[in-house]
Amino acid sequence: MICVFILIYQNTSGPCAWVYTAETVVDVALGICIQVLWLTVFVLTLSTQSLMDSALHPAGVFFMFAIFCYIATFFSYLYLCETMGLTEKEKKNLYIPGAKKAY
């Protein structure tokens, strides 16, 4: 089940958050975004063991995480703007309030 979870995580939205954040935000916001990403990892680390001991059992926990990865993939597809072919300034301006979104 761990291998299934890793396979799904690496092929969905897992690594995208780190790369996309570095591409689209300015320096100060990058620090905040990375801090939130590490906080998420910390919360997952604290909660995983108690979930393993719950009624879900280890297989259910990894299936739950896999479902969250799929949901995150659809969210990313629907709400994140494409950055391919954009200049550095255009990437940074994607999420300014009032900016035109090019999904």
C-alpha cells in the first residue's frame, strides 16, 4: 500500500506544489508558501500514526491519502494557471487581484 500511495502521489499533484510555488510567487510570499507546505508535512507526520491505529487500518489510510491526491489534481487542473511560455514577470503577475486568468 505504501508503494501504491507513492506511485499515486508522485504522478498527481504531490510534487507540483513545490515547483509551481517557486515559479509563480515573489520572494516574501515564497517563504510563506514553503512554510505552509512544511506545516502540512508536519501535520501529516503527526496524524498518520493515529490514523493507522484507527478503524481505517493502514490500507485505508493510504487509500484515503490517494483520494486526497486525486482531488488535489482536479483542483490544480481547474484553478491553477498555465505558466509554460510566460516570462518571469508574467508568471509573477498571474495571481494579482484583477489579473486576467488564462486557464
